[in-house]
Amino acid sequence: TQLLEQSPQFLSIQEGENLTVYCNSSSVFSSLQWYRQEPGEGPVLLVTVVTGGEVKKLKRLTFQFGDARKDSSLHITAAQPGDTGLYLCAGAAGTYKYIFGTGTRLKVLA
Amino acid sequence: GAGVSQSPSNKVTEKGKDVELRCDPISGHTALYWYRQSLGQGLEFLIYFQGNSAPDKSGLPSDRFSAERTGGSVSTLTIQRTQQEDSAVYLCASTGTKIRVITEAFFGQGTRLTVV
């Protein structure tokens, strides 16, 4: 069974602080995505990474795919209240069945 | 439609009753997924439809859960004899399909099911 474990599970920080969220698995994924979900909404795609070691930047968000394609991280610089939400990683392998991580709930306090 | 549509948005049902949840995916998307999300938690995979292939039902938690997809489009998730532990948000997602390339999963807003 493919599992994606995220850490931390909960994170509450002050505006302006930096943070990193981790997504780990014992399985290899051909690609990995990060989604953000706001209350009452479905998750929305932030980024897709496909190459081991790949780093992608989206404004203040930096995403990295591990060299072995088993893990990923999301780093947010100078967090803002608008970054508040549930962050989910999702991996796909072979069958295109998306396996979602356990989620990290982020709250950024003004 | 422009996006994935789910109905109803909220459903309150009595324990033991059957419920049907509907998902209308983005037109042309061949893949459709159902997930369950308990309060504050991640997404639990339930079932996956891909074109005309047999669905992957490996995530269905019990035989009280079933789903079908008619004509490769609309999907219905049915829960029979609902239990209180079935209370959750049920999310549907659809994707296009490209060979060896992961595509974006578009989600509906979910159906919040409450079993009382």
C-alpha cells in the first residue's frame, strides 16, 4: 500500500515567519503534486513536480522533489494570513490513481 | 460544465437510511475519483473510474458503499444503511489523462454528509 505521510500535522505561526512542510513515502512516485484546500472548498493544485531533485518556485512557495522521488517538501517564506489552509501532497504511480497525503493544517496569525 | 459539480452540498440523514451523492465531472475528463475527508483530516481514497475500464474499488471501506459511473460521465456514490462514522465530506475529482504525465485533479466543493 502506498502511503504519503505529511509532517507536521498542524502548524500555527506568526505572519512573516518561514515554515517547511514535508511529504514522505517509502514508495517511488513518477510525479507528485501539492494542493491547498480552504474551508468549504475542494483542494486546488499549486504545483506538479516530475523529476527527482526538481525545485519549483511559486512566489513565496518553494517546492522540492526528492532525488529518489519518494519525498517532497514545501517551504513558505514570510508566511501571510492568506496562506492559511490545508496543504496536501498527492502522488501518482503507474495507474494514475492519486494517493493523497495525510495533510498539514497551517494557520498564519496576523 | 465549467467545473466539477457535486450535489447535494449538504445532506443530513438518519442512521440506517440510504443516501446517494452525485458528481458531474468536467466534460471530456476520463478519470473520476471519490474521496472521503473527515473533519480536519486528509483525503481517503474511495474509488477510481478510468474510461471504460473496471473501476478501482480498493478504497471502499465496506460493502455498504458502492459507486457507478453512467455513460462515462456522471457518477453516483451510494451509501446503504448509513452509520454515524460515515459522517464526512465526500469529494469528487476528475482529471484528463495523458500518457505518463500526471494531470491536474479538479475537485468539486464536496457533499457534507451528517448521519444522526
